[in-house]
Amino acid sequence: MRWRSLVIGLVVLRLSVSCVLWLAFGLGPNLSLGFNFHLNFNLHKLDLLFREETPTESSKGSSWSQRIHGPKYEETAATCAKAGEEPPKKKKKSSYLRLFDGSEDEYARRYSSFPDALKSQMKEMAREMFYFGYDNYMKYAFPEDELNPIDCKGRGPDALNPSNININDVLGNYSLTLIDTLDTLLVLGNVSEFQRAVKLVIETVSFDKDSTVQVFEANIRILGSLISAHILLTDPKQPFGKVNFEGYENELLHLAHDLAVRLLPAFEHTDTGIPYPRVNLKTGVPLDSINETCTAGAGSLLVEFGILSRLIGDSTFEWVARRAVRALWRLRSNETGLLGNVINIQTGQWVGKQSGLGAGMDSFYEYLLKSYILFGEEEDNQMFQAAYESIQNHLRRGRDLCNEGEGDPPLYVNVNMNSGEIINTWIDSLQAFFPGLQVLNGDVDNAICLHAFYYAIWKRFGALPERYNWQLQAPDVHFYPLRPELVESTYLLYQATKNPFYLHVGMDILQSLEQTTKVRCGYATLHHVVEKSKEDRMESFFLSETCKYLYLLFDENNPLHKSGHKYIFTTEGHIVPIDKRFREKQWDDLFPCEEGTPSETESNNPSHPSNTSNCNRIPVEQRFALPLKSVYMKQIDHMVGLF
């Protein structure tokens, strides 16, 4: 009987608290208890997946505490394209947002300006950070794949434990960090070291290795970097100065071609056309290979494979990559338009039905848009715009507008791909890339809000935990492997808005990394973002992406910004020019629309204007004021437990 008494007591307590809050603030049933008061969320944990929506007027509230039970985001056109319009005037009423009033001066004082001298200081700090990691890799680790920055030793594949995929998926015994870092040397203006590094790669790297690697990782880190460096070497415009050198005979392109050929067996003998996740560089797909792969791993090959095909005039690579994308797209949910995160490559059945924006999903969406920008294939744009609409309808929770209105801040959650119901209450750090993608798509307003949420988490922990539980206001997975996604979005938002707020964000990130991750020979993974304990690993993307985006954020006069040419970054941060060469094919159209892929007549979305600056989409006043009103910034800070 004791448990019944306890349950009755909890119910009475909850009703009493609700009545007090109603009387005190006039909040009524729209009260967002998701982060102000945890009682509401905690009592409903058990039915997160099962509560169905009743389409009543009250179900249209904008609080997470309502929306986690089913009400969907009603899409509005009030994104950055209409950000300059006057919002409709509403009758003032009592709101919990008034609890955050009175802090405007505090946020404005901190973020509204950034002196040029400080910008130069941060640029130099980012440069020194890169070279401390790079020089120590070359001194203690090359030609191995990675640097162990605590022990000052090199790291290669774990030959004694082939099942250690955390290491072996990435490290292929091919000087990974050196290759992955090539174009960063040019961004920092070090032409002589770039040329030396290219020659080292040509002289020492071979892919004829008995190494089993993940197709996705080899593609974005190795293939993408080789292609990028080759393009920058041979670019007649030479935006970084004279980087070509006598005797270069397209060796990097030949290495890229050789690697891509070794990855092709992953696409053979699959009933769906979706590739196996791993290949052995000598022997092809391992006999014990699994038939399951993640959506991002299988669907994020088109940029690198497509560029390679168009550089060498061989359609094979683009064809297999595009076939995989189309196969995944055809298997999306008929109900929501969403995809799952893990699929069986033989049966086409979804093994993982979680749909989100983080691990296993992220770069699939990214490469739909970036493929369109690079290649101009309308099919890619139509798939992306349809996917983005589904994301807004089913993953987005919170108030309709980022910078106006009441309710919880916008947030993108993990849902069941078929029902759209929330499947868990965590998000992961990889999702921090999404504001940058929203910038590319012209939705700067939504990008501002989501970025502010991840920045608030960074401020609390001095890093991004791999998983953060937004209901519990605490990390679910505590480690931080020096990931670049938040820095990338910060850089792209600064390019779009030129708001000094983002320079402050970059400075906070830079100083946190320097204070908590620097060790004897480099920068180490944080094992625990609260305790600040470390793991002896410095992944290659720290030099390839994190340091690159930090440096570019503070370097206004970088050739990437001043050359007059347009570039795009791959998902590994490699630089690719937007060039008409990549919009031309030396073969007939081998990719006719298949069943389930959109045709031009089927698209309800207008063509996305590629390569158009989004700066002109930001109202003038937002370029000089805070990108997000102080009351909303403080609301988000409170939401993640900063005060």
C-alpha cells in the first residue's frame, strides 16, 4: 500500500505546484516545465513514445513539454528570407519569459564588439595551436596515422584486436594525419610546408595495405584531402600564391583514384546498391562483414566520388555513390518522409529507426545540399528540400520563431522515423554542424537559435559532451574528442552575419581547448567533460577542421575570403572550389530518375539559389545587435543549467 500512497502524494504535489504557478504567473496549461521545472518531464518519461496527439487548439502550444507528446511543428515561412518583416503585434500578457528580463545590458556588454587587436591575437593563438599539434605529429608520429599527444608516440591500426573499430575504422596505416592536414597548411599561408608535405605523401604513401577500414572515413579523410590538395595545386587562379611546383604530375589525383578503386568492392554484391561499411584495401569486403550500415556512412560519398569522376572522366564512382543515395531515399518513411539511422544493405529493412541530425544521419543531409551546390543536379536539391521540410515538421520542437514569441527555444530532437514521436531525450555533439548547413540553405534565423543552444552547453562544460540529455540537463556520454562541428557552424554564421558575437564564441572555444586539452605533445581527447580527465588521442580532424575553422574565423583577409572565388568545405573540412568543371560531365546521363526519386515536375520547392551570399538575408539591425535577443540567450543559458 505504501507505493499507492506515494503515487497519490506525487499527484497531489504536482497539482498543487501547477495551481501555485498558475496563480503566480498566469502560465496556465502552456507552461513549459521542460527546463524550468523537471516535474512535468519526469512524470511522463514512460509514455514519451506512446502518447498520441489530439488535434485540439491547445495542442498548438510551443513548449517542449507539450510537443514531446506529439504536436508537430507547423511550418512557417518566417525564416531569414522574411526576417526583416514586422512581426504581428500581440496583446501583452504575463509570461515566464519576463523571468529572464533585465539582462540585456549584461549580454550586450559581453558580446556586442570585438576589437581588431583581439582578433589578431586570437588568429595567432589558433595558428600556434595548429602548429603545436602538427609539428609534434611530424616529430613523434609520422609516418604513423595519429599522434598520441600524452605519450608523444605514433599510433596505427590495432593489429592485435581487429574488432577495435573505434581505431581500425579510421587508421589504415597510410599517414592519415599528414594527408588530412594538407589544405590546412595552405589556409595558414605555409606554401613551403604544403609542398614538402605533398612530396612526402607522394614518396611514402601507398594504399596496397592489408588494412580493413571504414569506407566513409577513408572517403572523407583521405580521398577528399587528396582531391582537394590536387585541385589547389593545379588551380590556374592560385589563390594561395604559387603553390604548384616543378615536377608535379598529378600524383595526388592518381593516389585518390587508386584508393577509390579499392573502395569499390563495398558496392558489389548488395541487393540494394547500398555499400558495405568496410573494405580491406588489399582483398575487398571481408568474409565476416556485417550487412548493416548507417545512413550517413552509406549516403555521404557523393561529393568526393562525384568530383573524382568529373576530374578523370570516369562515371563509375559518381554512379555508385548516387545509386546508394537514391536507394536510401526510396526507403524513407511514407508517413513522415524521414529516414532511419541504420539499415540492412541486403533487405533494405531499417534496423535502427531513430531519425535525428546527429551521428549516423548528419552528413547524409549535408551532402544532398553540397552535391547540388557543386554539381548543379536538381535532383539533389529536391531531395534536400524535401528532407528539410520533414525535419522541420517532425524533429523541430519549441516556439515557431527563433527571435520572437513565447515558449521554449527551438530544438531538434531524435524521433521514430515512422511516427515522429520522440524516441529519447538526448542529442549528440555531431548535430552542432546543422546550423552551418542551415546557413548554406538560407535559413539563418533557425541556425542562430540552434547554435546558441550548443554554445550554451559549451559554456557550461568548456566542451561539448558526446551526448547531452536536454531533459536532465546533464551529459549522457561524457567524452569530447576535439570535434569541429560547433566551430564550423560558428565560422559560417560569422560569415553570414559578421556579428561579433560569433568571434566571442570562437574565442571561448579556443581558450577552452588551450586550457583543458593541451598536453605535452599536442591536444588530447577529453575523457570526461566535467572532470576534465583525458585520453591519449588526437584525431586527425582536430588539425584538419577544428584548427582550420578557428583560424579562418579570425582571419578576415584570408585568400578564401578575399580571392573573389567561391569555395565549399567537405564534411571533413577540405576545400573545394565551386567550379564549372564540376557541373560538366564527360559522359551521357547515366542517372535517369528511378522510382522514388523526385523529378523536376514533382518538386514543390523552388530551386535553391546556389552560391548566393546569405549576408543580404539578415536585417541590417541584426548585423550590429546581438544575433539573438538577450532574453532568449538567457533563457537558453538557464535551460542548460548555467544558472
